[in-house]
Amino acid sequence: MIVCVCHRVSDRDIEHEVRHGCHSFDELQDETRVGTACGSCLDCARDTFDVARACRPDAVISAPATAAAKVPAEMRIIALSVVSRVSLSA
């Protein structure tokens, strides 16, 4: 599904960036320019990025280094259901 029409960025593009080491939404914007034109896709782009990060087995929850922990499997399952709902409603 196309997330950002202005820069033709899809959910697959966002997932690809995450798989290849994109760790922050700012970094994603630098690489893809998603959400940098009209901004109407920012919520969907952030949600897609967050879900892609949560679904990575090596993803780390954004927290201070001392409190960092791996994302539990239950959270990954919930995240996948959120993607399904976002994809279906779009």
C-alpha cells in the first residue's frame, strides 16, 4: 500500500528500510522523504514504521540504554494485527 503519495513510499519501502538498519523515524525520513511534503501521511508512516520496528526480532524498545529490552512476542503479534487493520481501512 502506498503510504506517502508525494514521494511514492509504500509500506514495503518502510519495512525494507527497517530490515536494512533504519532505527529512527527521522532516519527513515532522510532516506525516503516520507512525510516531508504535505505531511498528510505522517500518522500512517509513523504507525507503519513503529510496527515494522516492533516486528523485527532484534528490535529494541525506545528507552534509555539501561532499560532497553527486546520486544516480547506478544507485542509483535499485536503489532501485526494493527498493520492488518491499517491496511484494510486504507
